[in-house]
Amino acid sequence: MEQPRIERVLRLMRLMSGNVRYTVEQLAETLETSYRSIYRYIDTFKSVGFAVEKDENNVYRLMQLPSEYEDLKNLVYFSEEEAQIVCNLVESLSSSNTLKANLYKKLARVYDVTKINEFSGSKSNAANVQALKSAMEEHRKVVLKSYSSSNSGVIRDRLVEPFGFTNNHVDVWAFDIEKRENRLFKIPRIEWVDVLHEDWSFEEQHHKSGIDAFHMTGDDKIHVKLEMSLLAKNLLCEEFPLAEPDIKQDGDKWIYDSYVCQLKGIGRFVIGLGREIKVVDSPELSQYIFEYTSIFR
């Protein structure tokens, strides 16, 4: 089972056995996967002996581990209190300890990390995560103060309605009130978060778009296929780990066959490696690369 899928199953186990009750729809949204995948995971739990309960509100709960899996509970599950103690222990490590960031990231994949003071890379980032989390819980508008946009090259305040984080709490989903659109904002680019005493006005328009392996967002699905050298394949897995499940070996070449939300992310990767990659049967990507490189001719 691929690493992203394993992490998703572990997070699902935690959600289904915690104190909060989630519907299948809420589980799918939280884990950023399909309803079908959630039902498939639940069927897998049942098939290996987990006691699964369903109530009239379409809420599924993991009630008990099978006796032969008792050790599994100790390996993969912490209560919220236990998780907080672990987080505190990690936090006590020296900032120069190279293992600290990796431990935070591993905990973040399964547990709520908004209580970890330094997970986001700095105390200011963590404070912004906590402020955004509070605003979401209270359905409040916020101002992202001095937000630095790499797209526009402008640093200015943004009035938004935050409504969700990406799995690693590096980005926040928010409705941009000025532009009347849902956008993904990078938390390290926010100087600080000003939580307003104003309730959301556009909740019915809140929507999380898809996120592809290259961290691009959008509702489009553009088919792409690459033929790569071993070097290109290794770099793709290292820089964009979520792409790995869609890579297959074909002789001495490696094939990446998948869908992306935008061409910008994968386009930059392909252009950066030049002769190590061949675009196969992907006319939109070929056109994007042709147009991008034409400005340098």
C-alpha cells in the first residue's frame, strides 16, 4: 500500500475511534478523498475483524479492535491527550535537532497539529495557524495581514473567510471576499492574522478545489503522461511524493500517467529537466511547454 494511502487509513482509524462523530461525507472531506474510498476502507476494516457501528445519521464508528490486532492499537493510535503529550515531548527537543521537523510532520499526518507550537516552521506561523483555526470554529472573517503573493508580486492585506487547512497545515483554504473566489493561501506568507468580529457572509460558496501532486489547485482534470529517465523519476518522487503511486516502470524508462489540476506545476518540473523527460500523448502539456519556452527563443 502506498505511503499516502497508509497515512489516510491511519487518520481514518483515528477519526472513526475518537470522541467526535463524523458522517461519511465529513470523513471524505476531511481526508480529501472520495465517498467511495471511505466506504472501501470501512469494508476493509470489517473484513479483518474490526467492529464497525453505523447509526441512523450515516455515522460510522470503530467500536473495538479484534483481539488479534490488540498490538496495533498501541502502535498506531493515541488518544488526543496522549498525542498532546507526545507533541510536548517533541517540542522539548532542541531546535537544532534534525529529527524534530520530521517527527512533527509524521504526527501531523494522523493527528491534529494546531497545538504544536513550532510545527509550521516558526512560532509566528504556529500562532497564525491557531488564529485561523479559532476563526473557522467561530465562523469569523479574518484579515491576512501583509500577505506576500508570489503570483502578483504584491504584499498587502487580504480579507477572507477561512474554512479549512491542507493536511500539513502549510496552506489554508479561504474565500477571498474581494475576488469572490475560493483560494489556497500559504501560511508562511502571512505576517499575522487579525480575527474580526464579523461572521461569515459567503459560507454557501465555500469549496475546496482539488490539489494535484504538484501542489496546484483547481477543479479541472488534465491528463498528462511522461516518459522519464531514472534520474527524473527519482527527482519526481523526492520533490513530489504524491506522484509516486502513478509511476510505473517500462523497461529502462519510467512512466508517469495521471491527472493534474493545472499545467504550471508539472510544466515547471518538465522544463527544468529538459532531455530527461519526454511528454507522451499530452497535447495540452506539450502546448504549454512550447508557449512557455518560446519566450526564450
